[in-house]
Amino acid sequence: MGKKIAMETNQLAAFAMAQIDPDVVAAYPITPSTEVVQEFSKYVANGEVTTEFVPVESEHSAISACLGAATAGARVMTATASQGLALMNEILHIASSSRAPISVVVASRALSGPINIHGDHMDISSIRDAGWIIMVAEDAQEAYDNIIQSIPIAERARFPIITSYDGFITSHAVEVAEVLEKEEVQKFIGPKKPDYSVFEDKLTIGVLALQDSYIEFKRKQAEDYDKVVDIVKQVGKEYGDLTGRYYDTIEKYMTDDAEVIMVVMGSTAGTAKVVVDQMRAEGHKVGLLKIRLFRPVPKDDIISVLRTADAVMVMDRAFTYGGIGGPLFEEISAAMNDLPCRPYMANYIYGLGGRDIKPSHIRQVFEDGLKAVKGCGFDQQIKWITVRE
Amino acid sequence: MANNFNITLPEVKEIASRGVKDQPFIGGHRLCAGCNAGTIVRQVLTAAQSDEYQIVVVNATGCLEVATSIYPYTSWNVPWVHVAFENAAAVASGIEAAYRALWRKGRLNKKFRFIVFGGDGGTYDIGFQALSGALERGHQLLYVLYDNEAYMNTGIQRSSSTPLGANTTTSPAGSVIPGKPQMKKRIVDIVAFHRIPYVAQAIPGQPFDLMKKVRKALSYDGPTFMAIYSSCTRGHRFPPEKSVEVGKKAWETYYWPLFEIEQGQWRITMKPPKKLPIEEWLKMEGRFAHLLKPGNEHIVKMLQEAVDEYWDYLVRMEEMTKEKGLWTWVPPLTRQKI
Ligand SMILES: Cc1ncc(C[n+]2csc(CCOP(=O)(O)OP(=O)(O)O)c2C)c(N)n1
Ligand code: SF4
Ligand SMILES: [Mg+2]
């Protein structure tokens, strides 16, 4: 049993980073992840980590410096959100194609405009195709656990990783979490064994690949990316053996016999679990599927849970302009095409810019599901909730 | 901090006798015939070679980068990293930070120096912020600007380095607007006033001056900068065999003076035997052809005045800082000795 501590999630994230003791952290402040950087720089100033801290002049330079350090075989981390992640966009793609296992902590926040500093999933959704592993935590405990796991996941997969938690709702909430000792963390993540380093070989990194080679690079990257799902499962199991907290790509809550399953990501899962408990007590067969691994999509795991449901209600704290639904719905809807008989499916866009989602909203969604047609057939409409009409 | 570095350059004969395997930058690349970017890299890396440390090169996107790293080939016989156009200084910052961290943690025991090559676009314009940040943070890196005064890789568009009146594809010499309407940005001074230890200007046509400056720059465990004039046959429009001569003419007309600023002490390192009028250089390059036609005399005059003004400034700065530099390079308090 590890010890329990109470901190704001941002502080806990910095605490996890300090236990990892990365070689290089290059970072730039942005609400709601600023505190991660601030707290971490205290660890640096007090000599509690051996990290070289690079307080860069922008997020673009933060991720560029991280990538540079990764090419030198260093273990590298940073933290950001929203506009910061958006500013990094160009380099995110290059980092994944460089197979640089950088770990980035994101306190997810709305994207401007209008400018809004509160939590939603637009920032991580906007970079979903950058070739990064993206994990989303429900609460402080999971945020801590994901950050520790991010190192072996990224280094085994040889892909960069984002571990996110919801801005303000989670980032600024004080919660009790069980933590490991630093030595245990060090043992779990192991010493850094870089795949390559400019200090060891005369490497040419960042070549120009033309029509005769580019697509081969990309196919290799795509194939290796597909292997990430198994690595996340494996690391989640190893972490469970150490801590008793086992993790998978998804988390099921009362889904086995559920007629209506809600799919959700992030802090809303906590609220939804309460509603599930209430509705179960009332005799309704409702359940919850929480997505932990947003990218790559753990398609088989998702289908295995949803295949027996009569209705699937996908909750998106993000949306796509003119798409067939929110980012989660698009994926899940596409994944369900493999089934001979699709359950009723509906998409709910909610909580943008930190708008509160209440148990009553969630109950309403479940009730919509319970009323829905049984058997094959689905509802592709997108409903906005938690919005003033 | 006094700089006690002993500057000795290898003998020309010795350099010439080096085999391909010992050369940091090898031929076969796709730079245009007569491109001075390759010449600059050769001179810089030849001067940089040392028994004391190894080199890591970071390259910004641009002609030099694309022409030397076409998969599966490379011209780089030193570790070389390219990430993007605007972030070479930030990438180098990260590599340098990793170097210090790994050294401190006992995971590395080889010494390194870091050299960045960036074009004018990647330095004056889109990479300006990343450069300024890296200079302020005090990383060890020699940032080499190869200045061909336009975005050549994308087809000769104007940059803030392009001189007044020059014909580029986004500042075309038209019937109303005679080429670039603005003056060239003075990057060397802007960089120097980050209070960094060493800044210099050079041309490949004076290789020993250039190479000495490289050695001097690398003797500092901090950020240093060199602006090197890079003749471009395509963008400046002259025959390939003239490229060194054209660069020398830029110096002889005082357009591109050879000087250095060491801890705020200005020094003109090589003065041309005779100052030539600016037209002597302008007439060698197609990008200025329209300026020499009747009606544009005022632009030539403005260019000449800018040259005279800058030279006057240099002479005054040299005189003023003869006894004492304007600043002392202060490394970050956290700088550990490697
Ligand atoms: C973010 C971004 N914008 C634009 C480009 C397109 N681009 C590539 S190289 C280049 C110009 C390079 O100019 P310079 O730095 O002067 O180098 P040169 O090619 O002249 O040697 C441009 C505009 C890019 N690669 N990345
Ligand atoms: S276009 Fe100019 S800078 Fe580019 S390779 Fe050719 S000569 Fe060199
Ligand atoms: Mg250029």
C-alpha cells in the first residue's frame, strides 16, 4: 500500500514528474496547467530533481526543445494545454515521426475563440491525428497513475504520449491520491535506454523523404502505432501488480447486462457513475464505458463492451465542425459498423468551455436511451446539451 | 570572463589532404553549382573540428537542409538534426540541455559543441523568437546564419534580410514599385545586444578570417552568432563561377564588413584595400539590374548611404569600445563546468 496524499491535481502531476525525474523538461505556462510547470520548477530550484529545466519562450520552442533533447537520448517531459498545445501542433507531428517518446501532461481546456480557460476536450481532439498516444484521466488518482505509466508506454511504443485530465474540474481540485515512493517509480519506469542518440552516432535525423520513400515511412509509423493498444494494456497490468490499481484502455462500469451504455471520457465519468448507481437502484439496466485511451482508438475493446447494448449514448466534451458527430462519436460509430446489428446510437455534445454537467443532464441522456427503439437501428443525430436554448 | 582560447587553424595543405571519411560535410549534395551555403558549412565545420569536443549540427529548413539530406543519402558526416523551419535554436537548446543533464547524471563523458545553421528566413523572420529565446537563456551554441537575403528554397521570396530595391518573387521590380520597398534588418546588432559573448560577420571569400571567428565563437561556453554572406546563383542571378567574387565584392563595397563584437567590444577584422562604390557590387547581380536603369538612381543612393552610415557606426563603435567592452558575458548562474 502506498501512502495517501491530498493535493491539487496539478501539484500531483508535478509530484509525479519529480518522481520520474526526467533528464530535460522544457516548458511554458498556460492556464490551467501553469501550476505543473511552477511546481516542477520548485523541485528544480530546491535540488530535488536532477532535471535540466529549460524555461523556453513559447510552447513551440518547448516542444522543439523536448524533441531536440529526445534526439540526444534524454527522457523528456513537459506540460501544456489548449493554445499551447495548438501552438505545438506542427512539431507534434514531427515528434511522432521521429519516434521520440516525449511525455506531455495536458490539463485539457477549450480552444479560443472566444478565449476560454476552462475545461473541455477540444485541445486534445484537435491534435488527435498527430500520431501521439493520448490518454485521458477521470480524476487525480488516475492522472497520477497515467503520468507514471506514460514513461514505459512511450518508451516501449517509441511514440510520444499525452496524459490529460480535465482543466479546472480536475486540475484545480484537491483530491486524495495514493502515491508510490520515488524509488518504486524509478524501478517501475527503469533506466532510460534510448533507441538512438546524436551523442552516440553520426546520425542524420529529420531527412527529406520524397515521393520514393515518404509513404513507406508513414506506413511503418501507422503499423507500429497500432501496437500501442497492447502496450498500454501490458503496462496497465504491470502497474496494477505494483499498486493494486489495474488499468486497461477502457473502464467498464456496470456494462455487462446493461441495456443502455453511456460512453464518456474524463471527469464526467465520475458524475456518470453516481447516476448509474442511482438508476440501477431504481431498476434500470444502465452502464458506463469510460474511454482511457483516446488515441489509438481501442476499437476491439470498445466493441466488446458495446455489442450487447440496445442503446449507446456517446458523450463528447468536444465537437467537430460539420462532422458526423463529436470526436468520440465518430470513432465509435465507425467501429460499430463491424457489428451485424448496430444498437441505437446517439451523440451528445456537452460541457464546452467548462459548462457544468449535472447528474440531471446525465440522467436525461440515459432516459433518452431507455426510450429508444430496441433492435437494429440507430439515431445519428447530434444533440447539444448543457446549452441554453 | 576572459577568453584564453588559443586560436590555431589547421594548415591548408593538411585540410586538403583529409580523406572523405574525415570530412564533416561531404559532396554529392544537391545545392546549386556555385552555391555558397555548402562552402560556408565546409569552412565552419573544418574550423570547428577539434580533439577537445565533437560537434552536433542543427539545421533549419531551407536550401541547405533540403539539398543535403534527401533520403537515403546524407552529406553530413557529423550528427545532424533537422526538425522544422523556425525552431532550430530551440531544438539546439534542447539538445544542449540534454547534454548538460546526461553529463551531470554520469551517462555521457564525451564533450560536445553545438552548431546551428539557419538561412535568413529561419533567422531574421520565422525563427527570430526561438533564436532570441535561446540567446537569452545562454545555451552553448554557435548559430551560423548563412544569409542569402531571401527565401531561396521556396523560390526567392523577400525576407527582412533582403536589401532595399532587390527584385524577389514577392517584391518584384514592377513598373510602379521598384523591388523591395524596405531596408534590410540589422540582425547582427540585434543579436549582439542580447549581451552574448561573441558575434561576428564573415564571408567565405575570406576563409581564414571566417574560420578564426568560428574558433573564437566555439571557445565560449555560451551562445555565439555568425552572419555569413551566402551568394546564391539562382536568387541573386549571377553565373555560378562568380559566387566567391560576388561575396568579396559585397565586402569591398563595405556592404558586408568583416567585424566581430566580443563581449561588447567592436573590432573590424579585415578592411578592404580600397572602398568601392556600391554599384560595383550591384552590377554583378541580376536582382539589382533594374536599379541601375535611369529613374532608380535615388535607390542606389539610399543603398550607398545605408552602407556609409553603417560603416560610420562600426568605426565609432570600434573606437568607443577600444578600452572596454559594453558588456561582460554573464553565463547562467546554474552553468556547470563541463
Ligand atoms: C512553418 C513553415 N512555413 C513555411 C515553410 C516553407 N519554407 C521552407 S524553406 C523556406 C524559406 C527558407 O528561407 P531561408 O531561411 O532564407 O533559407 P534558404 O532557403 O534561403 O537557404 C520556406 C518559406 C516551412 N517549411 N515551414
Ligand atoms: S537556390 Fe541559392 S541558396 Fe539555394 S541551393 Fe541554389 S544557390 Fe544555394
Ligand atoms: Mg535565404
